[in-house]
Amino acid sequence: MGSAGCTVLYALLDPDVGAGRDVLGLASKVLDGGATWLQLRAKNLPDAQVLELGTALVALSAGRAGVWINDRADLAALCGAYGVHVGQEDLTVAQARKVLRPGQRVGVSTHDLSQVERAVADGADVVAFGPVFASPTKQGHAAVTGPEVLREVRARAGDRPVVAIGGITAQNAAQCLAHGATHVAVIGALAHASDPKAAARAVVEACLTASYMPDTQDVSRPPRRRV
């Protein structure tokens, strides 16, 4: 399995986003731009094709990035991905772990603080939260939260990575880190860019300017664990 250390840019790869842009080609460009986590989200592809793409992404990313598979723990296990990312209506953390190989991780999407608390109690390795900003890829889903709530998410997540998701670009990514996110998940700003490598680099460089100032009650928290 590919591994990832301290990551910032979590690039989401969806064949349905980006006017049919080649997923592997896009992945190569965003890796060159500094992405260190990738997620394959291919809800409308046949299982065999998702497995083929996932396996190719793991090979492409070896030694550079961790690859997550959206929803499908079975396919994540088969392709040797870094982990599976599940939503509120997908497998539970416990169910996913029964399918995954030893050492593979489970990330969980959350949309309010009660869901964050449940994900933590269930043993999720990574907590994603959003939509933080309005997103054309998440229309009709949960309400936009704004970045300020990420401080509360981080407090509840403990030492788990917190991934901000939803409408994130180079222009607002730093706000997410300043309010407590440890990673930013980006899809449209990469998939629709004329130069995805430059777009990825712009997000990474924007995040380098962010500085998280914890509240007093956060100071005693243990350092963020590596996953």
C-alpha cells in the first residue's frame, strides 16, 4: 500500500468532473503539483473499471501519495489502496475494517458536529467535514458550513486529520487551515484547470501561508498523529 505522511492537498479524482479529462493524466499532474493524497471517486463506472483505475493510481502514486477509494472497501482492498473513504449512508467504520487489509485506513465524511463525534467514536482514521464553501459538485447536499466551524471539528477530532471539503480553491484554502483543518480536499479547481499542476501548486502554496491559532482549551491536545 502507498503511504502518506504530513499531507495538505487531498485531490479528488472523478471521471464525471472535468469534461472527460483522463483520470490518470490528471493524477500525474496534481502529483507533480504537490498533492499527497488522492481519492478515486467513480460512482458511475463499472466495478472492474474502478478496480483497474485504482490499481493504476496506486502504482502511479507509489512513494509519493496515498490513494483512497471512495465508498468501496472491497475495491480498496483489492487494489492495495491507502484506504477507503465512506459517507454517512455507506459502510460503517467497523464494516469497512472487516473488508480492508490490515493497515488500511478509513476516512468518513461528516456534515455536522454530531456526525464528527460519531465518526471519532467509531474509530475513523480521518474525518472529512463540509461543504465548507458552496460547491457545484455538491449541490443539493448538506448546508454550507463556512470555515469557522472547523475549529470545533478539530477539537472533537483529537489527533485525527481533519479534511475540509466543498468549494475549496487556492483563494480560500488557507482559511480552512487557519480555522483548524489539517488538509483540504479539492476537485473542481483541479479538474477544470487548464494547468492542473499549477492549480495544485497554487493550493499548496496558499496553505503554506496559513497559521492555525488554537483556542486555550486546544493547547493541551496531543500532536496530530500521522496516518
